[in-house]
Amino acid sequence: MPVRRLNHAVLYVKDLAASVDFYTYALGFEVRTEIPGRAAFLRAQGTANDHDLGLFWVPEGQLPVGPYIGLYHLAWEVGTLGELAEARERLAARGALVGASDHRVSKSLYAKDPNGIEFEVMWRVPAEDWEHEMQSGAMIAPLDLEGEIARWGERLTGAAAGSVT
């Protein structure tokens, strides 16, 4: 199960508006999607990703799921759904698997390392299918990995296919 590249980072932030302003100004990110007052998903210029940086606001005095403001998770990309299934088996065998989600444009597993640091292992739907996928239901749904394998087969995508599109 070779990891191909880091796909995106997600951060917990104290001030969502200031964080969006900082990353759009300082690094040239563009706002891809916003959940007003709660979250923002930003994309780097020229990327084929749905988002490269996710920002989640944490109200003053409330701790996020993790231990502090900062990194929530990193997302490691695999090339095929078969590799994602292999990752699921390995993570489950270690007792590390904590969740699985269908984000329409990606199929994702969530796990925690021995330190309790959460990370994601994901497969990207081919970019040419994103628009259709975004219209096909809830933004986040339970992952039916076997159903997705039946649907997409062993299609190689993203960095594994030699590109990020």
C-alpha cells in the first residue's frame, strides 16, 4: 500500500475569518467552500484537489476533538481503491481505524497513530467526475468501500496516475 503524496491538511483555528484572510493573502489560496462561521475549505492556485487546506473554527473555551488548536489531520493519498481496502485491513489489524467516510470526491478512512494523532488515507475520484459526484447526495456519507470498488474498479487516480488531475 504505497502512499503517493500528502493530499491536504486540516487545522482547528480560533478565528476563522482571520485564518481565511491569512491563507488567501499570504499563500494565495482561494476559498472553495464555506460553512459560514464554522469551516472553510481552501484550494491552492492551479491544484486539482477539491481542497488543500480545511479550517475548522473552535469556539473560545471549547477544546477540539484533538488536544489543542492546530493540526486536526493529514490526508495521505493512495492510487487505487484496492490499496485503500488494504490500508483498511492493516489499520483495523492494529486497532487504529476510527472511521470511514464517503466525501463524494474522495473515499476516506480515518485512523489514529499510537500517539493519538488522527490521519486520513484517501482515494480521489477522477477529477472529471467531481461535478457529477457533488450532485449525488449528502456531502459526507458512510463509506461502502466494497460498493465503490464494484463501481470504480482498480482505476488509478491522482499522483499515482502520474498527475494530480
